[in-house]
Amino acid sequence: MTGGHLQIVVCAAGPAADVTQLIKTATQQSWTAAVTATPSALDFIDAQAIEQLTGHPVRSTYRSSPGTRRSLPATDALVIAPATYNSLNKIALGIADNYAMITVAELIGRQVPTVVVPFVNAALAARAPFQRAMADLRDERVRVLLGSDDGWEPHPPGSGSSHQREFPWAAAFEAATRMAGDGPASSADHG
Ligand SMILES: Cc1cc2nc3c(=O)[nH]c(=O)nc-3n(C[C@H](O)[C@H](O)[C@H](O)COP(=O)(O)O)c2cc1C
């Protein structure tokens, strides 16, 4: 599919600083993009740079500044990247305690093609809650990019910063566009 709208949700992990790579990949392929950040992720991103690239303000709360649209454009695909241990467990359980989480909950519920790219260390990835969360999300037809088949694995504890540059932004977009091939567009205004 070409020319859709990509909703990106960033969580608070190092690769969030590089989300502009995903935006540029999307716009080069005639997609539009908008970014929603978890409250903690705001410290990891350059919101101004993102806004310049996307033409949309970075959303992280329910409140809109004057003049901004309340609802997002119809969404053809959702990429949650980087997805933290914290947010992944919440998404799988259906917890929606911030604007990013309710956006994700609603878009997955509307069966918008969704790709999740975790950025976790091996100790966190070994936890039973995380394993259950991955399985539950896959049961909901969420594409989780993690494992040897995807060429993307949890990193050794303490080595996150040296793996940040390897974050698979291009693979995430490719997976999303593949899924979006025949998926319905859906708006997310939480109305
Ligand atoms: C510098 C820094 C780096 C972090 N890196 C990661 C990470 O790579 N993966 C992860 O799951 N959490 C990481 N965390 C912890 C999360 O930021 C923390 O769990 C936070 O509550 C997640 O919030 P969110 O899921 O709402 O974005 C990091 C925290 C800091 C301060």
C-alpha cells in the first residue's frame, strides 16, 4: 500500500530519539505520519523536529493546544516503537493510563494493522509477564518484531545504548505497510 497515514507511538527508551528515521522513511514513500508519545517518552524525543517533519504536533495528553485538531487523521497503520517493557505489558493487559495507551488500545481494537518493536534487555524479556504479553499481542494479530526470524533480539542488560543504532525502523515500516495492504482505515478520536 502507498500513501496511507501512519500513527507512531513512542515509549521512553533510547531509540525514541531516532523516530525521525521512521517518519522520513514513511514520507519518502508518500505516507503521512503523526507521533504520539507516552509522558515519559517526551524526555527522549525532539518534539519540534518531529512536528516539522510530520506537520502535526506531538500528542501526549488529551489536551490540545488552541487551533490543533482534536482527532487524528484516519489511520492506516500503527507502529509502536520503541516499545518499552512497561508499555508492552500495559498494552497487552489493556491498561490505558495515558493518552498514548488509550490511542493504542483503541486502534488495536479497531483492527488497525499494528506493529510493535520492543527495545528491552534480555533480563526483562525473560520475565513471564513479558512472555505472556508478547503471546497475547500476537493472539490479537499484532505483529511483534522480536526474535531470530525478525533479526531483532533483546540486548544484554546494560548494553542498550550500543544497540540503539541497530533499531529496525525500516523493517517496522515494511511490516506495517505489508499489513496495511488490505486493512480498513480508522480514525482515533476516542469519542
Ligand atoms: C535513560 C533511560 C533509558 C531507558 N531505557 C529503557 C529501555 O531501553 N527499555 C525499557 O523497557 N525501558 C527503559 N527505560 C525505563 C523506562 O523509561 C521506564 O520503564 C518508563 O516508565 C517507561 O515509560 P513508558 O512505557 O510510559 O514510555 C529507560 C529509562 C531511562 C531513564
